[in-house]
Amino acid sequence: MAPTIAPVQTSSDFPASTTVVIIGGGIIGLTAALALSERDIPVVVLEKGHIAGEQSSRNLGWIRKTSRHREDVPLALAADRLWAGMAERVGNDVGYRRSGIMFLARTAEQLAVHEAWLKSVDSLSLDSQLLGAREIDSLVPGGRGKWAGGIYTASDGRAEPTLASSAIAKAAMAKGAVIVENCAVRTLSMSGGEVSGVVTEKGEIRCDQALLAGGLWSRRFLGNLGVSLPTLPLISSVFRTAPMEGPTEIAVGGPDFSFRKHKGGGFIVTQRGALDAPLMLDHLLIGSRYLGALRSQRHLLRISLGKHFLRDLALPRRWRAGKRSPFERVRTMDPEANNRINDEARRNLAAAWPAFERATMEASWAGMIDITPDSNPVIGAVPGVPGLSIASGFSGHGFGTSPAAGQLAADLLSGAEPIIDPTPYRFERF
């Protein structure tokens, strides 16, 4: 069962017009709405299901700079600053803890990857450092793994996905944002070649600009407009243990497991070396763009052809504004957790830290992630559709960078000085 977020009372009103409509009530759309409402810019967030119902509540909660692409690190640094002040900003706990993140290497080859990354970001003055086996044992005691080394960033941290989106949504509404759930956006209204509104299942809302923050649904929404956004799905399975004593507050990622402390006293655990990769029609359409990533990451993927292919095929790729859209047919993408992968994670973790031999699984779930060819998101204007911007394709990294990503989207929409250089995230790079 998927995690349940702290409850939020959203709007029952349906506004006729606004300045900006945000399509998608995940954490990216919500942080953008908060940034806009703080600037007194009228904004309406439209969510086809419930806010944060998909990956925004199902992710691991890690907030990291470690192992991000060099061009993506400035966004992560900006997010660090914003996360640190988020509880005060929104007036509620978001579970943020600056507790550090560590990645482990079993082999010299795996350690060389961390060394190469650290060298690539040398000019950015991060606090990341390479560790030896003795230092790992000191920071995360009680282990019996044989580690070639690792990399540790003390300024990395975590927050709670079940708290953060709710707190941000409430703060945005307190500033004037309107959030409407169970309201799918079918398509855009255009006037004079520019966006003039959005057409929803409940009617039209006029607006000056629209921001598409639809996560894995953004590709299908844009496809109906004749725009191709290259994203493919992966499924991550996760479980949470019952409350237990653990070895550290540091989030730890091994080659085939990861764990981090949860606010309830247990740990969030996943198998870092295994992701389900269900084949879809899109693999035939755009799969060639991912050949480089496939060559380097094939060992992580559990490729299958089955029910996800058939379900995806049953959803239309073209529809008219007056017809029921795919977003009304599937309000929430809710893949089943892969129990085999979760069991692997538990065994692998217990073999490395015996304290987890006594762990009991309290809950498990899965989330579907939208992956771009370079694993970086797309943030900015959509070519050929004046008035439409996008913030999607976060490739499993969206929660950690969400405060800065949402602000960057708001900056670009409002013409403000962008929080960081948006060039790495331009749609046109594809």
C-alpha cells in the first residue's frame, strides 16, 4: 500500500480564470505554486487524482548532491538552502534532517566511479569525501561488509515525503493559491497561437500561462499536442520496517541495498541494484535515445513484457477536448511492489548490517519514475507552444531538488532572475 500523506483540505471551487495554471499536484507543481503565490501571482493547481498521490509520496526522501551530474549540482545546492528553511517558510514540519548520505563500493571498480565523480565536481567546493573501510565502520558501526571504500557528503540529508507536499500545499493556499483535486486537464485552449486556457473535465479555466508538472504523464499530455518529450518508465519497489534500533542516522546506499531512518522509528529500504523496467510502446518509439544509458545500466534493469504493456496500450495517445482523457481513466498510477526485489534488499542489507536481521516489514509500495535520456529534468518553455512551460522528467531525483526546481519554474514563468542557470534543463537539448 502506498504511503498516505498528511491530510489537506483543497478547494471545492472551480475558478473561471487565473494567471498561471499548474497541471499536476505533485511536489514540483506545489513548490512552483508556493513560489508564485508568495509573489502574489494568481495560480491554480489542477490534480487529476489526489495531490502527491504518485511518486511525490512514494520516493525515498533523500536530498543529495552526491553522484549527481555536475551540471545538476547547482540545482541541488539551491535545494539544500531552501530545504533548510522550509519548515519555517511553510509553518509545518517537513521532516528535514541534514543527516548525511553515504554510498558504498565493494570493488575497486565501483570506488573508481565515486572517485571520478568527486574529481568532476572539484571546482564546486562540496564537502563530499572519500572514505576507507575503517571510516565507514566508524560512521556506520556494527557492519560486516567488506568495503573497498565509499563516498560521504555530510551536508546531504532527508525529508519526509508524507509530510512535505502537504505542508507546502497548505502554505501555498494560505498565500492565495487554489488547488483542485480530482480534476484532470484534458488539453490546452489556444488563441492567436498562444495558450489562453486549459480544458478540464469540469470545464475551461482561462489563463495567461500553463506549467506542465505531470511527472510520468507529461509525455502523453504533450504527445496529444504533437510534441515529443523523451521519457521512459521505471518502477522502484520500497519497504518500511517497523520501529527498530539502527546503526546510524546517515542514509546509506550500497550496491544492492539502501536504507535511511524514517520519522516513525523504522527504516526506508530499497534494492539499489534492481529496478523493474516494463516494456511499453514508447520503448519502440524512442528507445534508441537510451542506448548509452542502457549500456552502462543494463545490470540494474529487470526487463519484462506483460500487463504494463497492455494497460499502456489501452490508453489513448490522441483525444479531443470533449472526450474522456487517459488522466481520467487512471487517476493514480499505482504499480504493485515487487516482493522478490524487496526480499533481495532485506537479505542484502542484513548481510551487511546484522542489526537488520531482526527487522520486520511494516509496509511496502512501488512508484513509477519518468526517466529522460540524460537523467536530468526538463524545466522551461515548451518549443512550439507559446505560453506552455514544463517541469518534468526528474528521473527519480525530483523530491530532493523540488524546492529549487519549483522556484526555477516560477522564476521562468514570472520573468524573475532564475535561481540557477536553467540552460542544462532546456527542452531543446533533446
